Amino acid sequence: MAKVLILGGGFGGVVAAERLAQQLSDEHQITLVSRNRNFVFYPALVRLAFGKCKKEDVTFDLRHAMLDRRVNFIEAEVARIDPYEQRVTIAHGEVEGKLPYDFLVFALGRRLATERITGYYENAHHLLNVDKTIQFGKAVSNFHSGRVIVGQCEGSRLPVPVYETAFALARLVKERGEQERVRITVVSPDAPAAEIGAEAGNAIQRALRTRQIEYVSGFSINSISANAVTTSSGRALKFDLLMLLPPFRGSSASSYLGITDNNGYINVDGTMRVNGHDGIYAVGDCVNFDGPKMGHMAARQGDVAAANLAAEIEGHGPVSHYAHELRLVIDDAGSDGIYLHKNIWTDEPATLRHGRFWSWAKRAQKEYWEVSHS
Ligand SMILES: Cc1cc2nc3c(=O)[nH]c(=O)nc-3n(C[C@H](O)[C@H](O)[C@H](O)COP(=O)(O)OP(=O)(O)OC[C@H]3O[C@@H](n4cnc5c(N)ncnc54)[C@H](O)[C@@H]3O)c2cc1C
């Protein structure tokens, strides 16, 4: 009998748990540990902020969903892992102390590195949890004149909600007839082409121009006051409302093990196995791969890790390899969506599509997650 421990109840951890439950026989024990029993469907948070869906549409109860799949769920805070003793230290929660494992899937996502930006908590709105999203939505409802800045910091690697927020704001301002009174500015440390490739980058720049959204690239924020964002070189922009995605780092639970890059992201091979550690896999935002960090990547990595872990338990070699693909859908609140598909590890040309279908497809994906986990 093997004890499999999965850390983290996001896209990566949930898919790994589900696939393992399908692939392993009942004699093996599968446990998922996460700090919160609610799964959050982050791609829908911009829609939540703009009142296009409700709080209960973007979360589901993990314990309930996991029990159905014979996965034990423990709500608890992971402090550290010890790969030599094969134990995970739990700081607090439904259990405390050390949990032993034979095989581990690390899927703890990443942590905010707001310590890098002075004044972030006091002065910026963000979309990184449901309550903060609702708070931003209320601020938008009460905002009728002035400049709104939407953007991301160096190391956010999360462009989709920035552009979706800017497009949703432009639509709202137009519906209210407030175009003369509201100015929308997107700020980014990189040009979109550098982040998501030339094809999608150009499409986004065109979409921003059509909606009279100002775009400031090469703007790497390092401090925020009550009414201005400032870069390390002293460039400043004034705002009346700010939605800013912070920098991130890898999870602190793995930072001291010598398995990460300088930003704390875990080094894995194409089978999702942690370099130099048998029986340990890592998936999702926590791994050290190039480009934006996205939920569909975490889900695919969870799938690959589960297939290889199940094979390892049965005494076989790896059976699945990950291809690092970017599949990006930028929803424009119901009209023209933008879809990009690109293999980040090859030089093949990207596929770019426009149309209402893509906004619809993104909502359908949310509904699929809701239905299949409720
Ligand atoms: C506003 C927003 C919009 C987005 N839009 C898109 C989109 O359109 N398309 C897309 O593909 N991606 C999108 N993303 C990115 C996507 O949500 C992430 O890439 C995805 O959530 C990563 O999954 P994960 O499982 O690696 O990590 P997470 O989803 O972050 O899950 C990590 C889990 O581990 C738990 N955890 C963390 N630390 C601990 C600890 N110490 N102890 C116990 N539990 C812990 C967390 O509570 C969480 O449940 C968006 C993200 C945001 C914030």
C-alpha cells in the first residue's frame, strides 16, 4: 500500500488527486491537504468584479468533491517538507505535526511577494481572492470620474486578468456614457509581445487602442502612495483607482531544499518529477517554467504527474510528458474574445483567433468545473 500526499487544492492539486483516484487501486491511500476547503475558479474573478456572476458561482467545496472520489481531504497549513524523512510538517489546521508519505505531489501555487512593493496593501486593489475581488467591484461601481490604472508588477506573470479588467472597464464606462470623464491606463513592466508573443501582443494593443485605453509599457512599479504609482527610476503616474497584480515568488514550504531557482520556483523535468528526488512531483504555478503562469497549464501538469506517479507505484517508468503550451482566452465581457495557442518550447507559429465564441468557451469551462465538482 502506498501513501500519496498531494499538497494544494488548486487546479494542479485537484486534477492530480482526481486522476490518481482513477488510476490507482483502492489499496493505495490518497490524501489532499490544503489551507482552505474552497476551490476558487480564478479565471472567473474579473466577471465577478463586474457583477457578471455571483460569489457562489466561482467556488466549490473541495472536501465534498474529493470524498466522492475517495480522496481524503485535510484542511491545514503546510509548513515544510522533509524529503529525506518523507514527512510533511503541518503548522496548524485539522491535523498538526508530521504527516508521512511514500509519494508526494507539491501543488502549493505561489505566494505574494508584496514586500517588494512599498505601500501595496494600503493602496492597491487586486483580484487574488473572492473578497478582494468583490471590494474592487464596489470601488468600480462608485467610480465615475478620474484615472483608473490597471496593471501588473514585475514577476506577476499574469496578463489575462489585467487586459480583461481594462476591457470590462472600457465597456462599463461606455455604457454609462462617462468616456469624457474616465481615463483608463494599463501599465506593465513588459510589452505584451514580450509576455505572450508578437501575434497576441499586437492583437491586444489593437484592442486597447480601439477602446481608447492608454498603454504604458516598461513601467515597473516599486512603490505606491494613496494617489500615485512610482517606478524605481522615479517615473510616476497619478491614479484615482488602482487594480494592480503584485509580484509573486515560489512557496516558502520548498524554498530551503535546494530544488528551486532564485525566485523559489521548483525545478522539474518533463515528467513533472522534481529534479534529484524520486517519488516527488511538482505541478502548477510553483514550478520553474517560462512564460505566464496559468490554470490550464497546472491542470495539464497535474494530469502528467498523476500518470507518471501511478506508473512509478506500479514499478514502471514514466508514461507521460508535458508540453509547455500557452492557451490564452481574453474575455471581453461578452463580445470579441481573443484566443491564443502557442507551444512555448518550440518555434512553431502561434494560432490566434478572435470572436464571441472564445468568451463563451471560457464561461463554459467554468461551468464544466462547477458541474463536475459539485
Ligand atoms: C484573477 C485571476 C485570473 C486568472 N485568469 C486565468 C485565466 O483566464 N486562464 C488561466 O489559465 N489561468 C488564469 N489564472 C491563473 C490560474 O488561476 C493559476 O495559474 C492557477 O490557479 C494555478 O493553479 P495551482 O494549482 O498551481 O495553484 P493555486 O490555484 O494557487 O492553488 C494552490 C493551492 O494551495 C493552497 N496552499 C498554498 N499554500 C499553502 C500552504 N502553505 N498550506 C496549505 N495549503 C496551501 C492554496 O490555498 C490553494 O488552494 C488567473 C489567476 C487570477 C488570480
